[in-house]
Amino acid sequence: MAYVIGDECISCGSCAGGCPVGAIAEGDAHFEIDADACISCGACAGTCPVGAISEG
């Protein structure tokens, strides 16, 4: 199951740099994960300073 970024996101971009497949991009309100590209590795969750990323 793909990971998701919650509303707690502060748009710092650290998750995008940690994604090995480039599945994360800046959205309108905060960064978003492309569920079709996400490989569910969890690398992004470990880089988020506010814990805004979880398994969806």
C-alpha cells in the first residue's frame, strides 16, 4: 500500500529528496505522493521532520 502525506506537512521537501523512485512532488497545499509510482519502501517517512507521512 502506498504511503500518504497528511495535512501536518510543512512543505520542507525532505521527503521528495528521500524517495528513490521520484514519487513525491509539491502539491497545492503540501507535498503529495503519487500512489501509482510509490513502491511502499518507507524511505520518505524516515525523512519527515514532523511525522506527516504514514502508510495509506
